Amino acid sequence: MNHLSETTSPYLQQHAHNPVEWWPWCAEALQLARSSNRPILLSIGYSACHWCHVMAHESFEDEETAAIMNRLFVNIKVDREERPDLDKIYQQAHQLLSQRPGGWPLTVFLTPDELMPFFAGTYFPSSARYGMISFKELMQRLDDAWKNQQQAIRDQSRSLTASLSQINASDQGVAVLDASPLQKGRQQLADSFDKRHGGFGQAPKFPHVTNIEFLLRLYAANTADRAVSSMALLTLQRMAFGGLYDQLGGGFCRYSTDEQWMIPHFEKMLYDNGPLLALYADAWSLSANPLYAHVCEQTANWVMHEMQSPDGGYYSTLDADSEGEEGKFYVWTPAEVKALLSAQQYSLFAKLYGLERKANFEGAWHLHTFADLAPLAADEGLAPAEAQRMIDESQQILFAQRSKRIHPGRDEKILTSWNALMIKGMARAGRIFSNPEWVASAEQALEFIRSNMWIDHRLLATSKDGHAHLNAYLDDYAFLIDALLELLQARWSSRDLEFAVELADILLDHFEDEEQGGFFFTSDDHEKLIHNPKPMSDDSMPSGNGIAAFVLQRLGYLLGDLHYLDAAERTLRSAWGGLTQLPHAHGALLMALQEQLNPPEILIVRGSEEQLTQWRAQQQRSYQPARMTLVIADDAEVPGALVDKKPRSGGVIYRCVGTHCEAPVNIGFRTED
């Protein structure tokens, strides 16, 4: 019997009609494994994952394969987006067992009593190919090993337990936190930088948002170092011109399969697009490049129109596949495009986006910018502005036609941590571009979380169809505090500051490693698992520890609370080994270290609404990443910690740097940065 039909996860629901006797991760399934002494076949994936769909179609929908699975194992299916705790643990185990990175689908075989993995891999084919044995043969070999080599398996489990425990090892012995990781991180990024196409390393290429943000912050601190801004801005430009970016509808896919950012895996993830929206807004405030403004506008509109629920929360993902084919929704043939555009429109559009070249994706054309528009306009006898207008019109025509296609599936569960990343992105872009609609979108998502996922003064991790559940994780709390601090800069709310403080206190009470510093991924009252990770490095999202250290410092300086500052410093000390060895893998912690060594500037601006509106127009668009600005009307409610920051006639600015505050000054509308 398949037990997935009542689950909230769309990914699990996709497997509810498999002939496999799937269970969700639950006490009943774990007890069944123990009582029957059958190993657990744990399969972890997510709804937008292309290779998850392939393995499901080849193996999990196949009666013969399912019969072997049901006879030999207790089969558990996990949505990595709902249970990132399990995913982090077993991805780490995969890396230890196989000595290579994991991915999705993640396929792990566990002992039934201790839940320790004794074999791990990712995708396995239905028949032997790609240098891999078939999934059916693999299962039969592992069944034989379980029955005949249990002592060896248990010896391996003890070794793996010891290795997992070492992952959380801390480096509290460091005497002084210094800037050496900042420069080493800069150098590591420069060494791996692709000078032609932007980005870091070779294909496949990921956006690595925290690294790009770190480079921009380095430039803001030292504008003489133009190389760091060049690395960041070239990467952002190439991504925006590439097929990684949806040239018609906005938003970014998860990663590029090639070095040119041309062909992505086509799933769109909320957790990528929130940070990228904030980053492109920052890049525009630094450079005034209209490309970055265009990306922000398209992406924000896509988020509001396609990814925001009627109740306010943001949905999780769009699938890579539609009609059973990856990328089918996004690609074109030249004939399709030619039939929709005028001859002149088509000539310009085809040259810009490569429709005159060979097909670049499985016999079709995925839009990727192959040329600069200005010389193409000259070739067509068009002024640059006219050529841009023509491209804009062509995009609109194709977008309208594409909208009639069968859309990729949408995973409509609402995750607290991913929503927080998008709330921050919408709030920052809304503030920088003075767009109240974007800020309002962020406020609606925050209100959804506060109304549906904040229960009895604790966060829940996920919500679907009105049902919120699962204890929230480190990322949920840290990212939401970060989002609240960004929203406070877009518009003041005493209630939101109080919410941020309450979340920070829960972090300290339930997640902090009080002995070694830093924060565990799960709380002290979470389900007990074989390991509780304390993730320091960034992966597809920023490190929860890095964001926690960053926001606790900002809260500590804003409120004058040493408990927050001390916890942030303990986190940096705990992470020091990784920070000094592989700083480029710890971008979020590098930014926290930056502000630990050079505390942020905090401006609290009080005055009438008219004065504050004028001040915002003058000041808020400049790129000042080490500055936090709270603009508070003179009749607004403020908490006790800020009660002495009172308005004066004509408006006033209170400026603090770290623990030092200057005498307040009257607002001057020509104040320089």
C-alpha cells in the first residue's frame, strides 16, 4: 500500500500512485523497518527536479522494479524542501561514503535500527548504462550485503558516525578575528573567475549569489579595487543576457549546464530569485545600468503574477518539465517566431537571440543573447532606441503566445525560509526603486507567515492548502530576521522589529551551540536524528549560520544588546577553521566577518512624512551595503530601545557606528553620502 496520498508535499503526491509501497518519513515507517529487520530505501528529491522525474518514470512506476523494492526494503520518500534536515544529513553521508558531492534524486540505504546509511548514490538507471549498474541489480546486491555482511556494515556505521561528529568541530581557540579570510576569499574567487563569461569555475555554473554580493561589498569598502566590481558586474551581465534568465518572462533558472549561461536546467526556484532580485537591485544602485533595472522589473512582476498565492505567501518552484519534456515551455523554432513577428522584427530578434544559428537545445532554440543590440540596430538602419522598442514589442508578442502553452507544474507549498529570501528581495528592490507595489508584495508574504506559520510563538517550516506543519529550522529563523530588517528599511514598523527580536531570542534559546558557538540546523526540541548539522558553508542558499551572525550583529548594534553581538562573535569563532581554509565557500560568514571587523553605520531618521519622503528620494538609492537606515515618522510608535531617538523640529538624523553614536543633526536635503 502506498502511503503518500495524504501528505502535503506536491513531490510526494507525484509518487502517490506508484506501485512502490512508499511511506513518508514517520514513526510508523521507522518502526516497520525495525520490526521486519529490512533496510530502509530512502529516496530524497523535489517536485521540480528533472532527474527525479526520470528515475520515477523508469523505476518507481515500473511494476517489476517496485516488486523488488517492496520485498526487500521499507521505502521512504522525502521532499528535501520540507525536510532539509534529513537532506543535509544524508547528503553529508553520501559525500563521506562516495567521496563525491551528492545531488537529487538522492538514493540512500539505511540500517533499520540505527538509520545509518551503508550505501548512497543519486540517480540510478533502470538498465545498466552510463557506467552504472541497473537499479534492480543494485538493490539485489545490497540486500545480499545486508544479509551476509552485517558486521562490516555496522563497523562502517560506527566510522561514519565518528566522521559526521567531526563535521561540527569548532575552532574556539582562535585568539583574534582578523581580515585574512576576506582577502583570501577575494583571491580564491579571482583565481576561479571566468574572465570571458563571468561566474566562477567551469560548467555546470551556479549563480553563487553570496560570492557576488561579497565582491560588491568589498568594492564598496575599497573603491580602488575595481577588479572585484568587474568580476561581480560581468557575472550579473552575462547571466542576465543568457538562457539562465527567462528573456521573455523574467526570473532565473537554477543553474547553467554550460559555461556561457546558455542552457539551464529549466526549473525556477524561489530561493534563487529572491537573493538575485536583491543583488540586481544593488548592482543597479552601484552602476545605474538599465539592464539591471530591467531584470528587477521583470523578475518582480513574474514573482507577483506567477509565484504569489492569493493569500500572500510565495510558492516554491516551477518545474523544469512540461508535457513530459524538459524545457518545452521555453523553447522555440525559428518558424514559430517568424510567424508571429514582422519581417524587420524577426530579422533583429533572430540575430540578437541566435535563431539564425544552429539549434542549441535538443533540436530547438532557447533564447540566449548572442550579440550587442547597438551594432545590430546600425546594421538594420535603426536608431538604438527604436531597436530596443522593437525588441521589447517582440518579447511581449512571444510572451503572450507562450502563455497559451501548457505551463510547467508549480509546487504550491509555501516555505518559511524561501519566503523570507523573497521578502528580502522584494523589499530591497522596492526600496531602491521606490516601488511601493513590490514592498506591499513583501508585506503580504510576511503577513501570511505571521498569520499561518507563527503558532504559539514558534515558526513552522511549510504550509500547503491551509495546513502548516513541521518545526522550523535555523534557516527559517535567520532568513526571516534578515527579511524583517530589510523591510524595516523600506518602511518602518515597530511590530516588525519586535517580531525580529522574538525570533532572535528563539535562535539563542533553542538553536545555539552554547559550548562551541554557532547554531545547529534543528532546534533542541526537534526530532532526534543521527546527526544535527551546524552548517557553516553556503550551498544553494546562504549559510544559516552566516545569516544568523550577520543579523544578530545588526540587531545588537541597533538595540545596544551585547547578547546578540556575543552570539555572533561566537559563531564566527566556531567557523574560523572553514573561514580560513575555504573562505570562498563561506560567503555569508565573510559578510558577517566584514561587519564584525568594521561595524555597520546605522542611521535613524525622524521627521514629518513630507521631510522623510524628500530625504528618501535623495539618499536611499546609493549603494551603501554597510549602512542600515531606518526612516521613522515623528508620530510613529518606537520600542523602548529607540525611544531616545526623538524627532525634532525640522527633522533629525541619529548616526551610530558600532557602539558609538554621534550627536544628532538636522536633516539637510543636500547631504552627501
